[in-house]
Amino acid sequence: MKEYTITVFSENNIGLLNEVTIVFSRRKINIESLTVSESEVKGVSRYTIVVFSDEKKIENVVRQLEKIIGVFKALYFEAEEIVHQEVALFKIANSPKLNGNLEALIRRQNAKILTVNPDFLVIERVGYKAENQELFNELEQYGVLQFARSGRVAVSCQKKEFTSYLKELSH
Amino acid sequence: METAAKAENIKEMNNTGETLSGAEILVRSLIQEGVDTMFGYIGGAIMPVYDALYDYQKELKHYMSRHEQGATHSAQAYARLTKKPGVCFTTSGPGATNLLTGLADAYLDSTPMVVITGQVHSGLLGSDAFQETNMVGLSMPVTKWNFQITKVEEIAEVMAKAFYIARTGRPGPVLIDITKDAQVQKTEYKYERCKGIRSYQPVPKLNMDEISAAAELINSAKKPMILAGQGILLSGAEQELMEFAEKTQTPVACTLLGLSSFPTDHPLYVGMLGMHGNYGPNMNTNQCDVLIAIGMRFDDRVTGDTSKYAKQAKIVHIDIDRSEHNKNISVDIPVLADAKQALTELNKVVSGSEREEWMQTFKDYYQLEYEKVIEKQTHSSRERINMAEVIDCLSEKTNGEAVLCTDVGQHQMTSARYYKFKNPNTQVTSGGLGTMGFGMPAAIGAQIADPNATVVSVSGDGGFQMTIQELAVIRQYKLPVKSIVLNNSFLGMVRQWQDLFFEQRFSYTEMDNPDFVKIVEGYGIKAKRVSKREELQDAIQEMLDFPGAFFLEVVVETESNVLPMIAPGAAVSEMRLE
Ligand SMILES: Cc1ncc(C[n+]2csc(CCOP(=O)(O)OP(=O)(O)O)c2C)c(N)n1
């Protein structure tokens, strides 16, 4: 079992997300994280899906994803073939004991404060999952009210970009 | 009068921008797509569409099934024979859920279908309204595409897309769910056939490098073997396959759904593959040096244990669906192409000379199979008739030229083994899903597709009772379908597994059956029962000669097993003869 990041490009249609996840669930592959949003091409959604599986299975999954009507392209990558990040937001209760300590931590962790109000403050950190987790661990002493993190977003290192796949399809 | 006038003008009326109801637009869309026959069952949520159908009885013949599942199987068989999408209508809720088995069957067996289900008013969606089921959600895993129409303006475009998707590429079923309000709203009607969808490439561009690599391997083969699947029939590549086999002097074996893609009396034909196929092609799968798989998907019933499947061979796999390449079996040369397209190119560059020794091995295996199995079954010395005798006789008396629709079980495997198919596309069976209850409704669809053909369904006593109500369709539309039930008073195939793999613990497989002849007669269909060997030939002749529907029950041996057999989990070369 290895970690794979799957990128899917599709139309932005109702129900497609469901079709995409069925391909995983029918093989009992758990989705570790999933992010869907518009890609560099207007109207085309980009999915970033992280799973643990073996390559043979993932190869089949990717082809079955491409078979879905509405999906343009599906690709899979190992960790070293992509550049990836996650966003984490931390909501912390505002209290006098934060003073001083927090700022140093935030600077050291490369995080930033998004909002401060009398009741709470919100910290943002962009990084690898483990790094964001580490910040969470450190913040816990101040009482973390909420910890929300995005799924992975990733861009691949490969030369061929989606726009050229799209061009091939329209021929 | 009005209807006739409408019909004449349908072509011109197509783009006049007339304002029509959604229901009428739907019906016109079907006509635009060349549909003239459909199957279905009415109910509340589809009533506006049925009301529109009333005006188009001349252009669209609707066959009313007696259960929606029956309608799907009839539509499937109709589609397989005509190569046009089979069309089905049902209401929402239970009508729609009754379709699911047929959709799953069509999906696994690559059958083009456009299925239209009524749906509750769009304002009620999600509210658990009366007869509301989430059909888009339910059918997603068993359709090639589906869509819910909630606005009248969507209908024409979605219908065009539905037909395009169902029939192109690897065919499959499409479900269109249409809310009741969309059926009654009106809009301007304008129909344009779909010419393409940007995220869908039905016909792959042939890669000539793949063709050359395949040709090189094929031309170097000493002991090649062709595995012909339904892809040959779907792409109409029977002639190309014949030319390819003859040019390369390669023996041809068929999958269950590939049967009739190659004439059984051809010297290069070596039989059926798979669990209950013929001995030679299964054994030689693990002896050949080059395996040429065309339009088939290495189903587990064909491969047995994949870790011991054709390990010695180089494999060429021609398929139109890229997700089939390397799915079950790793192949050396995947060729992404329609079977006809690939074979046409290959035929320009392949050659081979006679392979006497190699062909002899198939003959030797056949001889062994004949002595150990075939002779014993077709010339049985036991008191009761063997299924094989019935199919053997039917094959002879129809000269292998009937359209044979089979159900699922021992009788299906026996039919596949013993019927000597002469013409392409003359077997209709449920392969991938193995749906009991498929056979007789399929025969209805086949007969409608080809009114002059001799259409025979062969079912077991179990499966026949799963869709027995469809006899009413045979009656109502006076279809000359011949239905045979091979009655062994058991769920025979399951009984066989209990016999071989469950220490003869016959748990719930024995059946106390009704009087089939009486039931069928109740439907107004001529019926006969035979149990004596001496009467069999005449009974089959009588059935075939009868100028209308005929039902024949043959009481067969209860304890006979279909052999040879590859036990579940065993390798193809471990096929047992007894
Ligand atoms: C709808 C459905 N239910 C159950 C099965 C499992 N099954 C496969 S073959 C079989 C027995 C079929 O018995 P029968 O129709 O009498 O045919 P026979 O095998 O005796 O020829 C059963 C129960 C199935 N294939 N389909």
C-alpha cells in the first residue's frame, strides 16, 4: 500500500462527484482526502483525491474514472511527482495568556493570523498535512475551539498539461 | 386522420419551432432517433408521455410487458438483434426500481438501451413524495450515463445525447428520469441529433504502432489462438474475424456472449471458453504461444484462476474500452480499437500457414471430451432425457439457424455447448449478470426484432417462473415464440454446485413445481409436455411446425451435471471431465 494522488478533470455537472466516488467505494478504497474546484479551464472541475492503495488497482481505477461520461482525464501520481499543500484554519479562544507566546509560535511555524476579535482569533497555516498537525499539537495548550483543514491540492510535475489533453480530445 | 397527417409531416415538422408539450417532444425525439418499437408499463408519473404515445401509434409500436423487468429483457434482446438501442418506459418508484435488474444486465453485457422513467413533480423532489425514488442515484452504478430532466427545454437535447451515448463506443444502457411537470410544460420543439460530447471519445483513434506490434507477434506465432467475444458481434466484424482466422490459420474459441460470431461448422472453430466451455480451448489456453483476445473482457468465468492463466503466452488484447486492458489479465499488446477497425487493419498485414499439429491437439481434446461427456449426454442410456439430447435435437431440427434465447443455469450452459450456431448474432443470453428470468422475455424482444425468425427460448423450471407473466405478452401480440422449459425439478445449476462442492447438502434447491402445461394453456398458448425419449423428436418437430406460439416442457434427468467444468478457483487447464 502506497499513497497516491489522483487528479481528475471533469465537467462541472450534478452527480459527477457521486460517479467518481462510486469507482472508489465499489473497490473498498477509502478516500483520505478530496478537493474539488474549478481548474485553469473555465467550467472544468479539478478533483484532487488522495488514497492508499496499490498501483495495479489505482491504474484500473483511473481508467474507470476516465470512462465516466463527463470526465476528460484522470491521472495518478506518487508523492515525488507532485507539489502539494493543504490549508488549515485554527480558531482559538482569545485570552490574556496568549500574549507574546503565540506570536513567536506563529512566526516559527510560518502561519498567520487572519482574524482577531475579543472572543477568538483565527490562525491560518498552509503546508503539508503533518506540519499543520504539528501546529495543532502546539496550539492545543491554548485551547483550540475549531481545527479545519482542506483536502490536499496538488499540481503535477509532468510536462503535459491538461489543456493539451483537452485539445487532443476535441480532435 | 390527424395522426396520419402528423406522421407524414414529422420530418418537416421537426424544425418548425412548433410549441409542444414535453411528453410530445419526448415521443418525437424517439421518432427522430429511428425508434419504431418500444417496451414498457404505465403508471402515474409517466402518464403524460403515454397520453402522447396515443397519438403516435402508427409510428411507435409500444409493447406492454407484465412486469417492468420483463420489458427490459425484451428491449435488451431487441437491441442485440437490431443493434439499435432498446427503449423502455416506466413510471416512477416501483416501476423504475423494477428496471434495475435489466439495467445491470445490459450494463454488464454492453447492450444499448434508452430507458425513460417518470418522476414526481420537480417541486416534490427530495420530499419522499408518493412513488418518489432517487433513480439517478440508484441507477448510477448500472448505467453508462443517466440524467434527470426537470425542465421541458432540456428534453430534446438530453434525448439526443442519450441515444448517442447508448449506441456509440462500447454500447450500454442510459436512463433518463423525467419529472411530471417537465412532461406537461410546453416549449418550442427543435431536434438536433448529437454529434459528439467533448468529454467522451467513443471511437478511439487507431494507433498503428499497436497494430504493427500485434501483427508482428501474430505473424511469429507457432501456436496461436483467438478468443472471440461479443465485441465481434457488436462491431459487426464477423467477416473480418473469419478472414483473420483463415489468413493466420488460427483456431477460434468463443466466449459465451461471443457465440455465433464464428460459424460452429468452420474447421477453425474449436468451441466455447470458460467454466462450462469445451475442453480443448480451455486446456490449450495454457498451451498456446500467442493469445489473441478480441472484444472480450477476461471475465472470471473465462479465466478461472488468473494467476495460472495463459502464463506461457504473449497476449494481444483488442478492445474498444481502455479500462478493460490489464484489468483482469496483464497483456503484452493492448490494442485500443473497435474490433472491426482493428481486424481490417490487421488483415492487411497478417499471414500464417496451416498448423496441423496444433489443430490436432484440439481434435484430440475434443475426442476425449466426446467420449467422456458428449456422447454420454447426447446418447444417454439413462431413463430420463438429458438436457443435451434436447438441445442436440433442437439444433439439428432448426439447422442451427434459430435465434436461441436462454435463461440462466444448466440449460443455458447446455444450450451454449450443444447448439450449433450457424448465423451471426443468433444467441441472446444473460452473460455478465446471469439473470434468471431473462430468457423468455428476451425471446419476445427477439421475435419482435425479427418477426420471420424461428425464435426459441430455453429456460429452466426455476428461471421460467421468475418472469412467467410475460407469457401474456406472447398472447396479446400473437408472437410465434417457442418456449422450452427443461424441467429437472431442481435449481439445477445450484444443485450441481451442492453436489460437487457442498457435500451433497441440497439446501433449498428442490422445487415442487406447478403444472406448467396448464398454466401456459391458461394464457391461451399451445402447450405440451414430454418425458419419454421416443417422443422428444416429434414434440420438437411439432413445436417448430406449429404456426404460432408453442410451449414445450421436457421432463429431464434431475441429477445430471453440466460437464466438463472448471471448478471455481481452479485454472483453465485443470478443467475436469467427470
Ligand atoms: C435472479 C437470480 N437468482 C438466483 C440466481 C442463482 N442461480 C443461478 S443458476 C440457478 C438455478 C437455475 O435453476 P433453473 O432455472 O431450474 O435452471 P437449471 O439450472 O435447472 O437448468 C440459480 C438459483 C440467479 N442466477 N439469478
